[in-house]
Amino acid sequence: MLWLVLSILTALSESFKDVFSKRGIQHTDEYIVSWSLRLFAFIFLLPAFFFIEIPELGPNYWIALFFGSTLNVATTLLYMKALKASDLSLTVPFITFTPLFLLLTSPLIVGEFPSLIGILGVILIVIGSYTMNIRNVDKGWFAPFRSLFREKGPRYMLAVAFIWSITSNVDKVGVQNSSPLFWAITVTAAIAAMLGPIALYYSDGVRKRMQTDLLKLVPIGMFSALTLTFQMSALSLTLVAYVISIKRTSAVLAVLWGMLFFGETDIRQRFIGALVMLAGLLLITLTGSMP
């Protein structure tokens, strides 16, 4: 059950990355925060490069690196735009739609088919995130969909969820054609290299602003590095849909952190959603050791 421990640690690290990203976006723009996330993540991951064995690269490694890094440039920017536009507890739950999209993309890209119980667990996590996102029960059960079209944050996050359903499978291909840590380091380096010119083009005084807000930006990269390390290791042990489904339970923590650190409200219905998500997590746990 090592894959489960690694997946839970992935979710925990991801939730703290979201907290520091939200704090960072309050002090600087999304382009600098996006670049900082990937740049400092690479810096934290780089020492591991000297302690791991350089793997023999498979035939699909470079293809996976190209598509994985290019698509993740878009998701990083969209993610930060979402956090800037709306509450943490309103936007992050939409990321849990990734497992639903994975039911379509995983069979096509890596040929993985979750069991029936695993599919039910994924669906419960999505339903739970939907319930968490009802800002006011009196507004009706379709309130999350109305908020999706009314606010930019959820719209951006839904786009991120769809793209991540593709990149999660690309990560699997990358890991299979190299190794978990080697893939995490190289794909992060490629993303950072692409985001650098974008930040320099769209932001003024990048160097000065990064120095001024260094203590706010470095933790974003640190927790991103931890997330990548845990996630890539878990991907090497079980199905993509299971790892990403558990990772998305960071949405449960986002509700708690949103209340504690940012004074966000509407916690009651989101707690109910969290219980539904935990039920889905249990079902996935029961089938996660399957090949």
C-alpha cells in the first residue's frame, strides 16, 4: 500500500502549495508566481539529480517531455489566474473533475482501465467536490454550475482539470520511459525554461519583484517539488486514475485552509462534500493494489 501513502502525501503537499500560491498571488502577478513555482521546484529537486541513477531513456521519453512541459505551461498559468480571480475554496474543488476526465483519457493514452469499484470511487470524489462547491444550499443544487459560468476562477480550473487529465497520462509515459525522479526533475526544468520568457515579457521588474517577495515565492516551489516527487513515485506503482483521484482530495484541505488562512465561508456544505469524497477514497483504496 505504499502507493496510497505516497498519494496522500501528494495531496497534502499540493494543498500547501495552493495556500502559498494564493498568498503569493496577492502580492505579485500570476506570471511571476507561475514561474517561481516551477523555477524553485526545479531548484529543490535538482540535488536529487546527483544521487539517482540516470535511467536508460525509452523511445517515447522526448515526446512525453515535449507534450508534458508544453501543456503544463498552460495549466500553470491558468491555475494561478484561477486563484487570483476567486476564493481558494471555490476554485480548487473544480480540479477534482480531473478523475472524471481521466476515465476517458487513460484508456486512450496509456491503456489503463480502472475496475468498476474504482470507477465508482472516482465518481464519488467528483460528486463530493460538486457538493463542496455549493456556496449556499438555498441557491439550489445547480448553483455550482451557475458559479462556473459566472466566475472566472472555476472556469479556469475546469480547463486545468481537463488538460491535467491528459498530462497525468503523459507523466505516466514519461515515468515508464525514464524513472520517477528523473522525469520530475527534467519536466520541471523544461516548464520553468518556457515560463521564464513569458514572465519577463508580461511582467515589469521581474528580478526586483522576485527578490522582494522571495520568502513568499520559495515555499510554492518547495511544496511543488514535494508534490512532484510523491506523485511520480506513486504513478510508478499503480493506475493513473487512482493516484490523481487521491491527489485531488487536496480540495478537502483547500476548504479548511481557505477558512483558516483567508477567512472564507460556506463551510457546512463543503464538509458534507468532503465526506462523500472520503467515501470515494475508501473505494479506490480497496481496489488500488490491483494491477
